[in-house]
Amino acid sequence: MLKLKYFLVGLLVVAITSCMQKESELFLFVGSYADAAEPGINLYRFDVEKGTAVLVKSLTGIQDPSYLAVSRDGKFVYSVSETAVPDAKVCAYSFDKHTGTLSLLNEQKTDGSAPCYIWVDSKRRMAVTANYNGRSISVFPISDDGTLQPAEVYAYEGGTPGSERQEAPHLHCVYASPDESYLYANDLGTDRIYKYDIIVSDKSLSLREGTPASFGLPAGEGPRHTVFHPNGKWAYLIGELSGRVALMNYDKGNLTPACFVEADTLHVSGSADIHITPDGRFLYASNRLKGDGIAIFSIDPADGQLTKVGYQLTGIHPRNFVITPNGKFLLCACRDSNVVQLYEIDKQSGLLRDTGKDIRVDKPVCLKFTDM
């Protein structure tokens, strides 16, 4: 009887320990530039307390899955194939959390070249891609089973003839307001942010041109990515060409630039991504091409103003990066160093410490977490 008691206690300890370990772990998807025959999407178990990653599985069969979106429930993954028309497409996968398996559901053409970003709404009713060379965005209704329906394409005009980077529209990012009432599309080529009302009907979503239809930015800004502050009052945009971070006040769908702060002091037009810690205290912006690294800013809680507090050098070509939900680590995808670097965030200063716990993977460019 005593042996049985100890045995049951032991099982309980193992169960509790296993549960605690699972609570501290997330799935980490890494999208990359890869041929279809090579591993393009790699899946890891990542411990958000220890900062350790374990490879679970790798997926082949998709060309250049450079940007991913994971449904809020973690059951579906949507990936662009950043190629030229007619091959450019989006692939929909179901995700089995027990086995770590991605299973292809279907794929749809974007009808726009070089889809470089994808957004999916929180209730998984719509997916939208930004097509960099297609001068367009593609809007895909999502069926109840997670499959994609054919896209409706919204094309844009404009640009500066003779300009090296702004000769035509180059859509680079699509994202929603915090309440998902509005959708925005950043156009690097015309220095504009396009705005749409998100219309809900039954279980579907559609877009309607907003009022105003777009917001202008200073010439040569080259808007790339945007992030909203946790308080929902401010949005921050990284200009790829200007190397500046724009603080924008947000009110009822409208984005009004309030100030600009320099993130790339070398002015090489390679700024890439932007994120904020979950507590809203610090903002980070990545820069590539020269002096590769991440600019670090503190955020004034009163008015959202930024103060530069440091700069962390990284591997070559830091592109997308992500912050763990507990605010402890920042993971940076360095494409040309073939590594995802892991930095610990100092919660008092916001500065980054390289842990040396690199994740080796070919040409990583996109990082996404989901619950286990």
C-alpha cells in the first residue's frame, strides 16, 4: 500500500512538472527563403523562461515562404510564396499541435507578384497579402474549414518615374486597427497608408474604401511596417527608406503623424521591422545593409514620445523579429547569417543581451509564436 502511495505521488509530480513545462513553452514558426525542395518552414518548441529552442519538424514543398500568419487559436497557418506571377500564391495549412504537423489544405494565387506580408483577422474570416512588386493587395475570404477562397485584388497607381525604389507602388504591410474596424496597407512606393473600413456580414468580412482613402507621409519615407501600442492610442511606423520611426496618434480610424525619430543613423535605406514590449515601455526597430542591428527606444507613457536608449548590433541582414509574450526575450531573424539570434531584454533599461543561444536555420526571415 505504501509503495502504491509513493507511486501515485510520483505520477502526480511528473504530471505537474510536465504541465509547468508546457505552460512555459510556445511553438515558434520560422519562415525563410528556400527552394520548394528545401525546408522552408521550420517549427520549434521554445521555452520562454529558459530561452531554449528544440526543432520539432520542417516543411518542404513551398517556394520562399517569407511571411506567415497563424490563426489566433493556433489551428491554421497561412504562408505567402514570395515569387513572381503566375506562381505567387498563399498556402493554407492545418496545424496539429499534438504531432507538430502542418498539412496543406489548399492554395490560391495572389495575382500580384512578390507577396511579402500576410494578415489574418482574429476570427479567421479573411486573409490579406501585400504584393510588393504586384502594386496591389489580395483579399482572400476564408471558409469555416480554414481553406482560402479566390482573391479579390486591389491595385494602386502612382510613384516617381526614374526613382530607384519609388518608381511605382510597393505594398509592404497590411494590418488592422486594434478593434479590427479598419485595415491599413503601407505603400513604400508612394509614401502612403491606404485605409479601408472592415465590413462584417454574417460570418464574412469585406473591405470598403475608407474616409479618407489614404494618409500621406513625407516624400522618401518609404513606409514598411507598423505596430500599435498596447494602449491603442498610438501607432509607430518604420520608414524603410528614411530610417525613421514615426509616432502617429490614432483616433477613430485616423492616423496622424506627431513626430519622427531617427532609427538608422547610417542612412542606408534598410530599415525593416518594428515591435513593442508587452508592457508598452520599449520599442525596437531593425536596420539592415550597413551597421546591421536593432535601435532601442523608451516610450514616454504620457504622450508616446520616443527616446533612443541604445543600439544592439546583430548578425547580417536582421529582418523580422519577435518579442516573447512575457517580455523576457527578443528573437531576431538574421537572413544572411543563417541564424535566429536570442536576446534577453533588460526590463529596466530595455537594452538587449546576446544570450548566445542561436537557432541555426538557413535564410530565416519571419518568426511567429503560437500556444502549445
